[in-house]
Amino acid sequence: MAPGAPALLLLLLLLLLPPRTAGCPAACRCYSATVECGALRLRVVPLGIPPGTQTLFLQDNNIARLEPGALAPLAALRRLYLHNNSLRALEIGAFRAQPRLLELALTSNRLRALRSGAFAGLAQLRVLYLAGNQLARLLDFTFLHLPRLQELHLQENSIELLEDQALAGLSSLALLDLSRNQLGTISREALQPLASLQVLRLTENPWRCDCALHWLGAWIKEGGQRLLTSRDRKIMCAEPPRLALQSLLDVSHSSLICIPPSVHVQPLELTANLGEDLRVACQASGYPQPLVTWRKVPQPREGRPQAQAQLEGGAPGLGGHSASDTGSGMLFLSNITLAHAGKYECEASNAGGAARVPFRLLVNASRQQPQQPAQPPPPAARPAGREPRPEAGSMAFRALGLATQTAIAAAIALLALTALLLVAMICRRRRRRKKARGPPGEGALFVNDYSDGPCTFAQLEELRDERGHEMFVINRSKPLFAEGPAEAPADCGPAEGAGPGLRVPPPVAYEIHC
């Protein structure tokens, strides 16, 4: 063999191998028209993907958002796998540059909602995987731009509401999987656009078996069985309790009942002041739980713009748009103006019917501050140190806010109560001092001694007068008190007189002979 033959043979083998794309992203594998970038902990779609790529694997990464223009160079893309990522939302027109896309996998992400234009431009899409996300509601016209879609996988979400036009435009859909969600009911109108439907999965949902599901049971018994496998026909009731764990197909139509709603608004008329905030509750009852909607009734000759309002919780409200809440709708009006005045209506509706209650709002404009003149006259002179005090009935007092008026009244009442307490304490102390003050001579030893001989301390007897003063008397066999005034010995001077009220003459202190 010639010396250069091995090198020539190696060169021929390299030429026969499929060429590796020069622009393949780092750590990805690129071969033919396929690019594999799975499980690389990517946070964004990598740059440098060849424009001719038809199949792109981006699964098992940490991609949280599809940046605008990230997929723009991939116009030839046919299959895109983004499952097991962290996508939270899809921007409108995120796939507009992929008109040839046939299969899109978005399973097991964190999608909470879908905008109506999220799938715009995917006119050729055949299969859409949205299972295992956090979707709660499917709004009208969500899939309007998918006329050739054949499979829609929505299982294992939290879907509790499927609006009547949510599936509009899916005329080619053959498989719809809504199993393992939170659906309580579904309307006939929601499935009407699905003219090509062949497989329908509705199992493992908390179905509310009431009059709204009359049609579903009848539809399955008449012709819908061809769309359901034997397992998918087990549509079990979760509500009401008397029908729990029973199959919808086994429940008679007479047991599927609804209670029409009743509405209560209190008060029916209310007056509010300018600038205030207002909340009005609309209580609704019925079965199933009614949907509550507030709206402002337009006035024929109303020249002012409609007032904007909203339900508590942030739902957009009146002014040409209605808002709703389940159970109890709270009408919330902030910073009330004259435009808010008028007639409102609270409506509650369920499968059993609808009920309405009017509510009228009046706006009090009397609290508007009068315009001040350009040059107000100087105030009249007043004595120094004295400030004007608005009387309770004056305009200055009425001009104060309600909270200020209440605070002033409370302060005045507190001052008056304090003054009364001080007066009561002073009077009580004076009475105590008068009661504690004793008569002159209190504590003196009053002795009337007529004994012939010595005495002992055992002969002393303690007595009390009418005022409770102590008196000690000896020789009980003789009268305690003399008829006339007694004389004292020369060595003893007269004691102080006893207080008034005593039955004895002015007391005299005697020496005790013991």
C-alpha cells in the first residue's frame, strides 16, 4: 500500500459521515435536523440553535420564560418539547414564528392561565400537551388559533371552570382529555364546537350532579358512549351529599335538581358623601351556588361618564363592564364622586334561574368646601390670648370631619366626668375629717370618787357615752354623776369640758385614791 493511502482513506470516511452543524450550542447534541438540550439546567433557550432545526428537545430544564424572539430564527421547527420546566406564563404570540409546528409539549410546568393569543400563528399544530400544570380556568377563545389541532391534553390540572366558548375553533379536535381536574359542571355549549371529537375523558372530577348535568347524562346514554371507554363512563357524583359516589348514568333525572337563587341587599338605598369609600354586600343563596354580578343601570339622559367600580377582590367592575363573584358579591366604590350616583343592580344566576335586586346610591354634595374669596377680609380684632371656639351648631364645627367632631365631643365628656369625680372626692374627704374630729377633753379620765377607803384597779369600770368616748368610773354602788357641779380638790384643777350631748355636767378630773 502506498504511504499516503491511510490518510486518504481516513479523509474519505470523514467526508461520508453526516456533518456536525457548526452552530450547535455548547453542551447540546446536534445531529441531522434535531437538537437535544435536555437536562442541562438551562434557564433560557440557548443561543446558536441552527435555523434548520426541525425537532428541539428542551425538557427537564429550569426555563421560566420564553424570551421575546428566542424562537424567532427557528421557522422550520416541527416539534418542540418544553416539558418539565418552570414556565409560568406564555406571552401573546410566543410561537408566531413557528407556522410549521406540529407538536408542542408543555407538560409539567407552572402555567396558571392561558391568554387567548398565546397560540397565535400555530395554524398547523396537531398535538398540544398541557397536562400537569396549574390551570384553573379556561376562558373564551383560548384555542381559537388552532383550527387543525387533533389532540388536546389538559389532564392533571386544577380546572374548575370551562367557559362556553373556551374550545371555540377546535373543529378538528379528535381527543380531549379533561380528567383529574376540579370540574363540577360542564355545559353543552362548551362541547358543541368539537364536531370531530372521537375520545372524551371526564373522569376523576368532583362533579356536581344537579339540573345542569341533565344534558350530559342524556347525551352519554343516547350517542356519547362511542366517545367514552368503559372506564371513562364512570362519571361519579361528588355533590350533593345524597348522591355522592353514585354514577351520573345511574341517577334519575328527577334527582338532578336545582334551587333558583334568591338575592338580598341591605339597605336598598344609601346616601354617601363625596370622597368616601363604599362597600355594599349582595348576599345570594341557591343550589348550585349562584354567580353574583353587579352592574350600573344606564340612565337615558345621563350626561356624566359612567362611574367605575369593582368587586372586592380586584375584579373589574361597572362602567360598561360587569364583575362577578360566587356566593356574595361585594360592590366596592372608592373615592365617591357625583358620577357614582344612580341605580345599580345585583344579579344572581345559576342553572335554576336568575334573580335581581335594585340598589340606589345617592351622593351628598353638601360637604363640599365653599370656594374662598381671592382676598378675604381681615379678621376682627379679639382680646389677646383668646382663640375663637366654634360652637356645636356653628358652620365651623359642622365643617369639621365626623371623626374630629366625635373626638371633640368625647374630650368634653371626659373633662366633665373628671371634674365630677374631683368634686366627689373633695366632699368625701371633708366628711371624713369632720367625723374623725373629737370633742374637747377626749381621752380624759372622768372619775366620780365618793368611796370611804382605798380602791383597786379592779373597781374601775369602762363606759362609753353617746359619742363613743371612754369613761372610767369607780365605786359603782354610789351614783355615777352628782346632781350639781362637783368640786375638785385643791391640788387638782378642772379638766376640759365634755363635748355636747353628754348627760353629765362639765366633767371634773379627780385624783384616784387607791
